[in-house]
Amino acid sequence: MLSKNIILQMNSSIIEFNSNINEVDQKYFNIENQNIINYINLNYSIFFNKTMNDEIFYFIITENHKLQQKTIINGGVSYTYFYGMNDLIFDSNTLKLIRNNNQNEINKKYTYYIFKLTKTTNTNYNINTFITSGTYTIDYSMIYIKLNINNKKVDLDLTDLTTKTNKDYLKFINENDELKYILLQKNTNYLFYIDNLSKIEFYNNIYEDYDLKSIFYTNINCTFITINDTIKNKWSIINNTLNINGDLINYDINDNVADEEILKDNVFKNINILNKLYYNDFDYNEFINIFKINNNTNYLKKTYSNKLLLINRKDLKRLEVILPSIDIKLGIVYKILLLHDLVSINIKCEDNTDNIENYDVFKGLINIINTDTNTKKIKSIIPDYTVVNNKKIIDLNNNIILKNSGTNKYGFIELYCINKINNKYIWNIKSDLLNNNNQNINNIFI
């Protein structure tokens, strides 16, 4: 869990930040008209530096304005002060409030007070003078994310330690090395930074300033957005040479099996199918986040989302995978790893026998590497749509069938539910598959 030192100072009765706290960290302690918003999942240390006049300002939080008084002795000097819901600690010649806000406190309105403690003698600080007060509100998490741009491909900058800590709070989907979809969690606040020349912005429905959903802070070149619903919005990234945009998908982690469990077990994140050159056996341990799908026909459960799905039954030659079509959420993801060769794979949706107006469709990329020639072939799947009578009509791709080509062991397939148009869910397929007999890519049927 992140920790933040919030160092304050007073300008008359106005709360200001000390010059030692950087402008990004200031966003974790939001002061608006003397009212303060803090966030959950963050360890706060809130304090003032002792003044040149030996004055100690201190910050407390109360519920129903209940104050208590306490006297401590430190270094032979007594300090008598007020405290509220949390006692203070004496450290570095000042009084500090150490606090971690809980989720059950969200939207509760407490009251903060700031007092000034002064001394009557050199060994006795006992005069508490009221300075100011206001509302103290607790909001959902604040997630800082630093991004990397490589041409039109956008990824998280995992060299930034805060971004690395926060990486499970969102998903980026690139297609053809270009960012297309961003998935953000409902009930979360985000602060995005790219560089001093680029910015990301979020819109409700239209790429116009009047429809902006986010706030851009020019002093820190960061974009702030609060996600409080599960509707689909828009994003754009611009700089002097770049202007790209796509869909923003907001999902509810509490109502979405896509993120019911964060993968903390062995999910083989570092697997590259080219590593086949270095090993022929694949040893692994059984973990709760790993499931086998070794039936001839496998109906993928919603609870399989974000798990590693293994295919390792040696006598299995023809595999059929059926994706759910009922009551699913955007952001659900299936990750499939082949641990032995297959003759064919058929991927389709549960509603594939339904009326053509209703069944779900695929889009994305299938990459096949020929291991004997080290060449790569790509099959694109793009369900285009036209607008008829103000309604989007999709050109359908209902099934994906791989035969002989790209069905060798150590291939990897990812399937994301990324959109819903009319009654149809759109599944994005992204795969790296192996082919050792140089079969033509036309062995992929859609």
C-alpha cells in the first residue's frame, strides 16, 4: 500500500501545501474551498513542520465534532493537545496524524480541525488555539498511472514503481501495435501522466471539449478522471505528432468475474512461444488460478475469467471452445495455453445457433509463427458495421476454426469481451500460435 507524507502550512486561516510536497502528491489530498477529500487504500501522514516561533500546528479528524484531550511528555517537555477519531503521534518536534481510510467510510462526512499549540514555559506546551475547520470526505482509491507511447502503441510504464503497484487497476488492449481499448474500474479515481508534451483525455460520447469527462492539470501534465458508472466512453491521446482515440470501457470489479481474483499465482507471464527452441517439456504446479479444458467440447464458465486455461490431454486432437453469451460483463478475459499439438480448434459463442441479429462476434488478430522458417503470418478479423436507420448493423464473424495451422503446443490465445452493440457482444482475439509444417494461413476459417 502506498504511503504519502502530506506536509501543510497555514497562510492566515488558509491551508496550503508546504513547498517540500510535490504537485502530484498534492492531488492525493484534495483541498477545495477549505473542504478536504482523501482516498482509501493509502497510508496518510498529515502534519505541519514546527514554526520558527516554536508553534506546532496540527490536524485532526472528528466524527460529530467529538474532541478529546491528552498530555504527553517527550524529552522532558509536556504537550497537551486535542485529538478526534485518531490519536496523534509526536515525531520530529511536531504532532502527526497517521491515518488509513477504510472503504466503509466512503462518502461519510467527517469534520477536520486545525489547532495551533503554543507554550507557556519552555517545558509546557498547553495553549491550543483554534485556527480553522471544514468537511473531511473520503472517496475511492486514487490510482496514479504513467504511460509509455511507442508510435501508436501505448503501455504502462512499469519502471515507475507507483504504476507497477497499480497495474492491476486497468487494462490496455493494443491491436496492430495501436491502442484501441482502455478498461477502467468503476468506483476508482485515476491520475494519468505520459510526458510533458502529451496528454490523454476522456470524453462522454463526442470528441469535443464540451463533452470532456476528465480534467487536465497543466501544472503537472496529468489527467484526472473519476469512474463512477459502467457505461462506455471515449479516450484520445494527442501531442505534436500524434492523435489517436478509441473506446473507454468501465466495468464493475464487484460484479465482474473478469477481476474477482488477481492472478498472484504462477500464470506464466514470461512465456514466449519462441522459447520452444529451449525446452520440450513443460513442468508446472497446480494452482487455484489454473484450469484444464481437456474435453472435446468446453463451455467456458464466467468464473474461468482471468485464469490460465491449459490444454494438455495428449489424446485430444480436435478442440471446441464455447464462450458464454448470457449475462456477461465487459472486461471478461480468457487465456488459453496449448501444451500439446492439436489437429483443429473451433472457437465460437454460446449463442451461435441464435438468430443472426443476436449472436456474438469476433475481431482481433491471429499471429502464426512458422518454427522451421521463423516467419510470421497474420490473420486480421474485423467485424465492420454500417449504420442503417440510425442503428449499427454488424458484418458478422461467428466462428473461428484453426485447422492444422497454428495448433502446435506452446501456442497462446487471449479472448477479451470488449464491447456490446445492440444485442451482440464483441470478443477481441489476440493470439501467438506455432506452426511447424508451414501450412498456409488459409487454414484459418471464419
